[in-house]
Amino acid sequence: MKLKILVTAGDGIGPEVTNEAVAVLREVAALGGHTLDISAKRIGGVAIVLDGSPLPAETLSAALDSDAVLLGAVGGNEFNSLPPDKRPEAGLLQLRSALGGFANLRPAFAFKELAVNSPLRPEIIDGADILFVRELLGGLYFGQPREWNRAKGEAWNTMRYTREEVVRVARIAFQLAQKRRKKVTSVDKANVLEVSQLWRATVTEVATEFPDVTLEHQYVDAMAMHLMNQPRNYDVVLTENLFGDILSDESGVITGSLGMLPSATIGGKVNLYEPVHGSAPDIAGKGLANPLGAILTAALILRHSANLETESAAIEAAVRKVLEQGFRTPDLARANAQGFSVLSTTDMGAKVRETVKAMLVNVGTS
Ligand code: IPM
Ligand code: MG
């Protein structure tokens, strides 16, 4: 099979972690005789500095011409005083909008080897396995009008959803739940917001198409607490854009490090893949970054854009195996460094490649 991937590594630790993800993809593709056509373009802060725009036209057209886009991270402290539409993050939001993927899948799961890294008790997180389906193209991120009117000393954003936008993302959540534990928890603030009342009514309507899936509704404030008290209660969690942004970071606590979490955005012209973590400028360029979130994101590319389930599952299994063997990046070792081998970003990448290779050679991949 042939797959054309555009890598937009972006800022901070983005280049380091995407390098490792790409190396794992190349290893797996070579073993299976698959052809990867991988190229790289700039996005975010680095593109502001070198091209004068957070999403250069060249990057956008290359992205639209790919089968999948792998993004590292965007953002840096030097851009903090810029208005939202000029910041590195604007490049990512423009790219999301142009690619059209509206369903952002963010798995959050407990690795038993990393339980010591979580402030939650092991018996609370053990077995937790949540899939967030975050609506990615609507709500406050894109709603108009939006403005900071300095003269008036007033600023506003708009949380706006159409029924159609809710229907399409809800259908994806229910379809994914059918392949999992058949439960959808829809998150809103319907006790206060009209937009959430539309959300709740629409999700309830979509649920009738999926009689085998149980639907429950939660208010976002209560959900923020339940996620920490009883994360095992949740299977698919469906949210609007900002609530999903917040709750998915919160769920990094279940995994023990945000550096472990991958994401895939589907439903549009080209799927977009990003680790959930940010650009972490404080540790950039030091070999301290955890590449496992990006590597798990590479596994999602193979699953959702190439239909290579064996290879995708092998990458996930290899990540579990290196953790079982005691290998850690510094973010994962902090809580209890004894008995672990702490690896740099590149050494962790190499360890995963070595492990995935052994696994795929053993199963004799096609
Ligand atoms: C995320 C990030 C982005 C978001 C930023 C970088 C625009 O926080 O992917 O969760 O808010 O969606
Ligand atoms: Mg976020």
C-alpha cells in the first residue's frame, strides 16, 4: 500500500517527537513492503518567523494533497502578546478548518506501568479506557462574532452550533461506541446555555438510530469531577470543542502524562493526526520529550488512514512492552526513578522501533 503523509512538526518539541513517530512509521512500512511518501512543511511559530504566516499557502496546499497530516505541536512564549488570529495556534486552527475533520478522537487510557505517575489511586484508574470524541470545527473556537473591543473595554466570543454539526459528530461517537462498550456520555451545560440545549436535544435524537448504545448526559462541571472519581464509568465521551479541549487535558491525569496521548481527527477531506500535548518550549531541543504520544499517533494513522490494523496494534503493543520493560522518558520517571532506565527522546524512539520490529517479524506481517 502507498500512503502520502505530510509532517508539520511545528514548534518546541514538535520536531523531536514527530521525528520518532516518522521513524517508527518507516520501520513498520519497510517490514510490510508498504510505500510511504513523507514530506515536511512549516506551521506555527516557526512559519511566522520564516514565512510571515502561521499557515503558509505552501503548507496548506501540501496538506490538502496528502492522505494524512501528522502535526507535532504549535506555540511558544515569544508569541504570547499576539492577537489570536496572528498566533501560532491560528495556523493549526486554519489547518483543521481547511482539512475539514470535525471529529477529534482522543483516547485516554490507564497504563498499569504508569499508575505510579498518576496522582489518582491505582484502584481508581486501573482499567480506565475512555475515548473522547471532541467536536473540532465549531463552538467558541470558530463562532462569530468574536472581538476584543479595546475602546469599549469589552470582548466576546460566540458558542454556536448548528443541528447538522451536532448530528455528524454524534453519529461518529455512536458508531465508535458500537465497536467498544456501547455507551456514550454526552457532555454539555444545558442547565445554562441554549447551545447546549440544542446539543442535548440533537444527541438524544441521534441516539435513536443506535438502539444498542446507551446514552447518558452529564453537565460539564460534574463531568470534570466524575472523570477523576470514577474514570472507569466512561466509554465514549462526546463533547463540544472547548469542553473537549479541557476534559481531554484533565484526562492526561489518568494516563500519568499528557505526553502519552495521541489524537486523530476524522470526517473531513484529509485526516489530521496530533499528539494531545503541546510544544513544551521549556524542554525543547534537550532530548527530554516523550515521543510516545506522537508514536501512538502514528499508530492511529495506520489504523484510520491506511487500514493497517495489525501494524497499528503492533505499535501500541510495542509501546506497552517498552514500558513493561522499565524504559521511561524523564516525564514518566519523575515520580519514582528507581528501577527504571530513563531514555532520551531518540533512544525511546529506537527502543520502540526495535520492539515493534521483533513483534512484526514474529507474526509475519503481510
Ligand atoms: C489542543 C490544543 C489546541 C486546541 C490549541 C493548540 C489550539 O490545546 O489540541 O488541545 O485548543 O485545540
Ligand atoms: Mg488542548
